[in-house]
Amino acid sequence: MRDQLNRGIVPDDIDVHCLAGLIKAWFRELPSGVLDGLSPVQVLQCNTEEESVELVKQLKPTESALLSWAIDLMADVVEEEELNKMNARNIAMVFAPNMTQVSSHTV
């Protein structure tokens, strides 16, 4: 599946779970995590949309763009919660570990 997608071919029978796994793997395989430019304390203390916006402004443009794309994707998935059972909390729990390499380097 990965090879086909890398060649720009999207199979008609693509499994959404496989696709989600490939997206998560892609983020995990980046040389550094999208959120690695921020301290874990900053991220954990971020509680409002305004605080989130200010925090994202501290990211490099590439990381900011990748985070924006991921958030847009997650929002699209959450819009279909009635069909896929993925609410904002669930999708955050699934994707958050793939947004940083910090935990894999500290173990």
C-alpha cells in the first residue's frame, strides 16, 4: 500500500485503518517530531485555543505546516464521529504519540 501511495496511486479498496497507520508511521519516521521544537511543559500547560495559537507560532514553518495539516485531517475524521466513533479525545490519543520523538529518545 505504501509503495502505491508513494507513486501517487490511491487504490479504490484502500483500508482506512491501513491508511491511518501509514500516516502515523510517516510522522513517526520524520527525523524529528513535529512538536519537538516545544517543551513538553509548554504543550501540557496549553489549555485554550488562544494558547495553542501562540504556541504554534513558536514552531518552524515546516513543523507548523505539518501540524496544521494533521489537525485539519483529525478535524475531518472527528466530523464523521457518528460513523467512525472517533471523537476529538480519541483521535488526539491515537495521533499525539506520533507528533514527538522526545519520548523515544528518553527511554
